[in-house]
Amino acid sequence: MLVMSGINKVYQTEQVQTHALREFNLSVAEGEFVAVTGPSGSGKTTFLNIAGLLENISSGDYQLDGQSIVGLSDRELSRLRNEKIGFIFQGFNLIPDLNLYENVDVPLRYRGFSNKERKQKIEHALETVGLSARMKHLPSQLSGGQQQRVAIARALAGEPKFLLADEPTGNLDSLMAKQVMELLENINKQGTTIVMVTHDPELARRAQRNIQIVDGQLCDFTIYQGGTVNNDTDKNAVA
Amino acid sequence: MLNISPIFNAMMRNKSSIILIVMQIALTLAIVSNAAFIIKERIDTMQRDSGLPETQLIGFDVYFYDDAVNIANQLLLDQQKLLEVPGVIEATPINQIPLSGSGDSWSFRNQLETDGAISSGAGVFIGNYNIADVFGHTIAQGRNFRPDEFVIRDNNGNVPKVTIITQALADELFPESNAVGKFIYSTDIPIQVIGIIDKMQGSWVHSSLVEKTALMPMINVKQFMRFIVRIEPKEVNQVIASVQELLLALENRRVVSPAETLIEKKERSYQSDKLMTNMLVVIITVLVFITALGIAGMTIFNVNRRQKQIGTRRALGASRMEIQRYFMTESALIAGLGIVIGVVLALVLNNYLMTYFSATSLSLNYIVTTIVGIVLVIEFAVFWPARKASMISPAIATRSV
Ligand SMILES: Nc1ncnc2c1ncn2[C@@H]1O[C@H](COP(=O)(O)OP(=O)(O)OP(=O)(O)O)[C@@H](O)[C@H]1O
Ligand SMILES: [Mg+2]
């Protein structure tokens, strides 16, 4: 599903050069639920952005769903994001001037689905997150947990193979965080690959596999649901 | 793929942020379309054919303050001497100078009895029998004046018996028949129309009588007289420079004003129109510029305010093109709202101008042209801010909380 090999990401600002990822290798198989942890500033968001085609890489190779993304045009990258990837953000990132229905509609319109298809997908997605009754509400009329559920509906509506979440529960209290986590687990059970960055070791433990990024490099602690800890730091154990 | 409805819905949830710019566009449309229309009308008026060789004709005033001078004789002598000046083609003493803004008009009837008569005012130019030649007219129908038809009117009540009139005056007085040979009446003395000229504008360029002109072979002796002289183009400046001196040498108990071409007289008559059009052009330019700045400023503001939203849209699959198109579409919708209101305002404003300033009814072309212009200016103004929006990195979606 996702294969990163020898990826480097360097941020160059006027004075400082930040090596956010160094010689980063990782592969995630289809259907996995991977939790990413690590200290602040270690490169988790950078990794997620690269995985989600939001940022380009300085060097290395990245294959998404069997296709190398190196050298693709903005159009092609946008198309890939739209079709294959769903995003969930810490700050929900709902568009404040659009109601829930319209928010979920955003990626579907970029995809070019017909009116009928979109309507059906939006209604289905909102139903999945339990918010069908509030389609005409604006995001500001919802609680944080509800907003994040809408964001999940939006990420899911186009049926992407791959869901990326950066601290999806970071702005939620523990009860709401738990609901969101359960939702993500259900989605994963339906076959969607999920990579989730989190600070919360409790939530991380619920994922199939945990990886840790430290100083731009990967420390792979793969925890299978059976409970075995596989402390294999060098290469990706799962294929 | 048109995505108008969500853009429109989002806009409508933020009415307060667009209301000012919508009103600005509406007002710009209303004012610019009316102003453009007024400009066009004024320019058309200024560019009308006067039916006169303006560059070759000069005019000046002569004021006889001394009763001892025999004015009629002096004028005829002056005319003779002027005709001897190199470059002078024709000359005549005259009562008024075309396009100058001052002169006389008479009222004419097409029959003796006032009851049931058609009557019309007309600018009346009275000079020697060569008056039509001085103005360079060709007689379209009928004939020119004969020397024996010329009369001098001092206090003896002499009145010319013949006149040459413009086609416009002929059409007014005799709408159904040929005017040549017919009699017209200012008092109860019949004056025969012996010839028709195509066109000659009178003294008041803004009058409805401007095209209605009559020529008569007479000197109406008064203290205040004028001359009109037609000159070879190359000699015009030379004659203007020498004419004052020439006439004063012949008789110095009078004042002779500096001579001017009809072009100069005409420019003075149209000065207010010129000023008005210039002012309106400035107003149009400033308004359109301010509107362009306004919408560009609003877009820049919106782009900055919505950075995270733009990043999110990019993350959800919008290409750069689609982001650019979003802002171009949004401004087009705002322009559209402004235009709908603006068309109404434009018509209301035109109606007001018609009622209070005798403007004419605004032709729809001006509204349409202005709309096209405004939309182009707005999309041009928004292009760069929209492009800037499209350059926002999608990473901003995860980077800013
Ligand atoms: N646009 C940028 N320009 C320059 N440096 C950047 C940029 N984005 C991130 N960095 C740097 O790259 C490093 C990794 O940042 P990143 O956001 O990936 O960390 P993180 O693990 O997500 O941290 P946190 O847990 O606080 O979210 C940091 O040192 C950060 O300052
Ligand atoms: Mg982060």
C-alpha cells in the first residue's frame, strides 16, 4: 500500500536547515492500522504530509498503491490525493461557511461524481458517523467530537483506500476521543488502511502496529493484537 | 465542472462581508454606463458636421461708435478691400457668426395666416448677396441670390424678398412639398424661398434650431456689425494677423476685434461639453480603478483569512487550477450580484437624468458594454490574488491548528 525508501526531507529556511526526515524507510500493508508516536518535533507530521502527498520529498522514493509519486505533476498528485487518500486533521478543518452536507461534498465534487452519486455517498457517509439528521447544520453548531465525525465522513465519502490522521483526537476530551477511535477501528475493519499520529499511548496501543519516529528516523515497535512486541528497528516487518 | 452552488451558498452565509463590494460594483455600473452614454452623446454632438469649412472661415466684430460714419458705405468698402487681400476668397459683412454662441433668430410661418400655419424658428444670417458663396455652400435646389436682390436696411424698412434656407428648415416648414418657390413669413411680408442648401449650423450649437438656418441678402445697418471671410487655407494666419490693421486704416472711428477662425469659435462653444466629457472620463477611470482595487483587496483578504481552508481543499484533492477557479468564480458571482443591482440603478439614474437634465434614454448597449468591461476588469484584478491562493501549500492543512 505504502512503501517509503530512503526518504529525506530537508526544510530550508533563511538561516536554519532542518532535516525533518532522514533515510526514512517504512512500508505499510493494505488493511493495516498503524499508530505513529514520537516526541514533539520528531517529524511525525512531516511523515504524514509526505505520505499524503501534501509535501514533496527532498530525496528517496515513495510508492503509493504500487505507483511511484516522484515527478508527478500538481494535477496528478491532486487526483491521487482525491481518489486514494482521506485526511483527518487535529483541528477538524471543516469549512466554516459550508454546512455538513456541503463539507462532505467537497472532495466528491473535485472527483467529478454525478449529482446522484454524490448525494448517495454523502448521505451514506454521514449515516456511518451518525450525523444524518444534521446535514444542514453549520460546523459551528456542532461539538468538537461531532465536527471530527463529520471530518471522518468527509474523508470516507470518496471511499479512499488509505486514511491519514494527524492527532485526530488531540482536540477532544477522552470520551469523544474514544468514540472517534471506535469509529476509526470500524472503518479499518471494513478494509481501509489507516495511519494515525497520536500522542496518546492508550490509543496507540489499540492499533495493530505502533511505530515511533525519533529525530526524523523510524523505530519500529510492531505490536500485534496478540500482544507480542517485535522490536525490529531496521526494516519493515510486515509485508 | 461547475461548482457554483457551494461557492454561492458559502458567500450567502457571509453576506455582510460582500455587501459593500456588491454595492460598489452596482454603483460603478450605474454611474459608468450613464457617464459613458453621456460622453458618447457629447462627442457625437461635438463631431457633428456644421456644413461649413470651419478652418477657412474667420470672423470678427466691428463696432462703430461715431454717428458721423456712414456705416453701410463703410461696410461695402471694407468688403471690397478685404477681397483684394491676397488669399481672401470671399467676404461679407454679416449680422452673426456661425458656431459663435451669439446671434439672432427669427420665427417663420409657411403661410400668411397664423391660424393653421406651421411655424419654426431659424438662425438668420444676413449679409451681401454673395453670403452663400462666403460660406462655401453649393445650392442643392433652386438658385443663388442675384446682385439686384441685395437691400440695405437702415431706417427705411427695406426687407429682402428672397431667402435661401437649409434642408432642415425646408423640411420643417414644408414637410410635404418642395420648398423652392414657396413663400415664408416672419411678419406679413412674403419672402420667397429661392434656394435650398444641404446643411449649415447656426450660432447656438446646443439649440434645437441649430440646423435650421436661413440666408438673406441684406445689410441690416447697426452700430455693432460683424464680418465673415473665407480664405485659402495657407493664408489664414496671415490674414488674421493683418485684418485689424487694414480695416482701421480705412476708418479708425471704430473698434475692430481680433479675428478668429470658426474652429476657435466652435471650440469655445463646446468648451463645457469638453470639460464635462473630460470630467466624466476621470470619474469613470477612478471608479473602475477603485472597484478593481476593492475586489482585489477583498480577495487578498479572503485568501489570507482562508489559508487553512485552501490547504484543506488542496489536501482533499483540489488542484491549483481548481483553487484559482474558486476565487475567480467567487468574484464573478459577486460581480453578478452587483450587476443585477447595478442594472436597476443604472436605469433609475438614467430616468432621473432624463427627468431633471433632459438626457435621452440610455441605450442598452451601454449597460451591456459596461457590464462586459466591469467583469473583465474584476477578473483581471482578481487573477493575481487567486493565483496566490493556488500557490498556498496543502501542508498548511496540517501545520496550522
Ligand atoms: N515548513 C517548515 N519549515 C521549516 N521547518 C519545518 C517546517 N515544518 C516542520 N519543520 C520542522 O521539521 C521538524 C519536524 O516537524 P514536524 O511538524 O514533522 O514534527 P511533529 O513530530 O509533527 O511534532 P508535533 O508532535 O509537535 O506535532 C521540526 O523541527 C519542525 O520545526
Ligand atoms: Mg505534528
